[in-house]
Amino acid sequence: MSTSLEMKKIQKWYGALHVVRDFDLYVKPGEFLTFLGPSGSGKTTALKMIAGFESPSGGDMLLGSRSIVDVPPYERGIGMVFQNYALFPHMTVAENVAFPLTVRKIGRAETEEKVLRALQLVKMTEYRDRYPNQLSGGQQQRIALARAVVFNPSILLMDEPLGALDRNLREHMKIEIMRIQDELNMTVVFVTHDQDEALTMSDRVAVINEGRLIQVADSRSLYYSPQDRFVASFVGESN
Ligand code: ADP
């Protein structure tokens, strides 16, 4: 089950600071779209507004045909993965993954089945009784991913999910995330400042600078037909 996301003239002001300016964007069902931009360009703020952790100062946002600007975060049906995993340290892996189902008051048999399926998806079934501090960073991120998708969200948001991992692990997790997105056919909005990550993982990349969407296009078009000098220099950089 995948859903479209539409941002219509979305704005965010923090006091006098115009952090997100006029975001107009349509993310297709099942699409992998990445917000790519330098630090401070407004990527995380845009993602937080989709998740419902921040309210837009103006504009509208639709998930499928439903406006979500007035819908509380936990009723939006959105899964989220953060850079720092944000697992509950006092809960086992299975309890962490079950958490979104527990708060939705899903029954025990269905919860067990869904947790098992999510752990199979991220290849972590044998770790179900461990605690987060007994896992490596990559393993913790797999569990965070399992927890984010266990309730079949209509869209998955990821904020720099690979940022805390070392280079080898990052390459590996990149492939894993792409496999999982493909298997679930899920709409994904991904945030990174890493050009290589954005270009290799996404169906389309939304390049952001100083709160503006500069160009939204597939990797090839960005690389070969950058709209302006910023896109050309930023996308052309490699780490
Ligand atoms: P990015 O994710 O691209 O690094 P952010 O969305 O985190 O950028 O931040 C964009 C701008 O908004 C930055 O200038 C940042 O300092 C500012 N900002 C972010 N959150 C807040 C906040 N809660 N209050 C005030 N300013 C903020």
C-alpha cells in the first residue's frame, strides 16, 4: 500500500527566518524522493512538517487525497527513521518493533506476526530478545527501520539514516534500504546532504538551497542538465 504526498506552497517561518519557502512538490505512490541540500537549507524542517512534528506557517499538504496539516502526527500513518535510531533502551528488539502496534492497541497474535515479518524483512529475527545496547549501529538502524514499517505506513520518512554509520556499513545499508523499499513498494522521502547517497538511491532528487526547492529531477537530469550554478556545483561535488 503506497500513497502520494503533495506539498502545496508550504512555508515555514521561525520568527523572522523564512526556513521553508513555497514548497510545491508531488511525490508519486511508491516513489523514492530525496531532499538533498547543504546543512541548514531546510531539509529536516520540511520532513518534520510532513511527519507533523512542526506545523507549516502556510500552505497545504495531502497524503493521497486527505489534507494532513491538522492531523496529529500519530494519526498520519507515517513511519519515521532518524539518524540516531531513537530506540527505547529499556525495551528488547521485539518490544521496540512492537511499539507502534502497542500504541495502536493491536492484539497480541497479530502483533507477534507483524513483528516477526518486520524482523524477517530486515534480517534480524535472531536478535529479537536483545537490547539496543547489545547491537551494532547498523543493526540498531535495521531495528529502527523494522519499527518504522511494522504498521504498514502509507509513507516512510528517513532523516539522514546513514549519517552515523561508517563507510562500509553505509554502503551496505544503502542497498538494504533500497531492497526494502522495493519489496514493500513504499513511498519514501529521504533526507541527506550526501550527493552520492541521493543520486544512487532515489527515483528523483529535490535539491534544496536556503529554503527553496531549486530543482526536482532524476539523477541523470540533475547531473547532465543542472538548472543553475548551485545545482551544478553542489550535485557535482563528491565526498
Ligand atoms: P537542514 O536539515 O537542511 O540542515 P534545518 O531544517 O534543520 O536544515 O534548518 C533550517 C534552518 O532553520 C536553519 O537555519 C536552522 O538553524 C533553523 N531552525 C531549525 N529548527 C529551528 C527552530 N526550532 N527554531 C529556530 N530555528 C530553527
